[in-house]
Amino acid sequence: MPTTENTDGEQLSDQLFILTAVLLTPAQFPSVLGDDYPEVCAGLGLEPYAEGYGLVLGQDGTGARWTVVTEDVSLVACAIAAWDCGMEYDLSPGEDGIVVALPGWPLALAVSAPGVPQPHDPEPQESDRAPLAPPDATDWGPAQRRLGADEIALQWATWRSQVEDEEITFAEPGEERHQGVRRVLAQARGYLADPPPPGRVRSSFAAGEARTLRVDGPGWSMVARTDDLAFVLLDDEPGQVHPVGRGPELPGLLASLDGLAPRPT
């Protein structure tokens, strides 16, 4: 790829062996890194521009980990789509579109480039920022809660099939079957009057005409299908997943939240 610069302004002359890439936009970003788009951008030292970024993760010739941030979101999106289909795609961000090269990786990768040393952080330079590192998700907390919500969204049919009617919490007005779930639903309804930061509500395709919603807030995540129920995960209840039945409130709430979600451009 073209020569670029790191955060200290020094050139990276080695070729970058690209391992993967992810989108960082208000509509799509790695959930493990934060509850919303501005939070994830802040963690990477980036301005939360509405157009978003592409993150290209790779190794240089010494094996050092680098994350190249590019403004060419379309290029990264095309590469990801091709790779998902098992096709080859030459992802080489143009130098003009590169924002910065950050040491380290923000996500855990189980792969490495062939023919170079094992992945390691670059040698620190004066005034360098600390290398990026994946959030610690070994213990239950925000990162693991968000990863759990990701898994439910990916495996919706499996999780849905495990729910028995007697396990569902119905969100009846004034009913307090589960205080934490009621708090989550109240905060989600609050988003309709006071829209949250971009990315707190995300919407993606589901079967038929339905949408899969991902809604996050302080200490909680909710995954829902607009034609079905919802699942709630809470920071203060490790490993617990609470199914929320449709009842009289949920369908309208989900439809309104879907209207808040940014759509990919």
C-alpha cells in the first residue's frame, strides 16, 4: 500500500500486509468498542464525522500491528462485501484518503500475515500514543455485554427457539415484572423525545420485511426484531438474557426506534 504516516508524523515505508478491515460509521461499527459511534471514535482519537471511516488492520514487514484509518468508506465496504462472498479484492487505500496510521489493533485477530514475524506492537516512539488493544472481555462488563448482544443478533433463530412463553417478560404499562427491563424500556422510549448519539440505535435487514434492531444505553443492550420480541442484557446481571414479549408497547416502540436508526449511504 502507499507510504503513509503514523501518529508521530513519521513515514511508514514498509508494505502493509492487510489482514482484515471493518467499517466505522454511525450505522455500522464494532460494537465491542463502545455503545455509540462518537464513543468508539473518541477511543481511537478520531473526530466523529458523519461520513465515517474504514479501519484496515494489518502488519508491516517487521510483523508490527497497525490500524490504517481511511476516509474511503466505499472502498472498504466493497472489500468486506467481496471477502464475505469468498472473492478476492485488492484493498489498497489511496494515500490521499488515509487519515492516520495507529499502532496496534483495536480488535482481537486470530490470523497473521505469512512470511513475517508474529504480530507485535511497534516499537514506541517519542510522543506516540499507546498502541491500540482490544477491550478486555474476559469478565462480564460492557464489552462482553455488547458481544453477547452481537451473538444474539447473528444467531437470532437459535436464541428465539429457546424461549418458552413462560420465560417472556411482557412490558405491560405499570407492570414491574423486572425492574431492570422496565428501566431499559423507559430509557429506550426516552430516545424518541431526546435522540441519543449516533449509533445508539442501529437497524439491519432481517427476514421478510422485518428489521433487526440493536439499541444500547448506559449499562444495557437490547436486540429486537420489529416483527417479534426483544432480548435485554444488563451490566449488573452477568450472563443473563431477558426476553421481552411484544405486549401493547413493544411493537410501536420498535417501529419508532427503527425510524431513528441511521441508514448506510
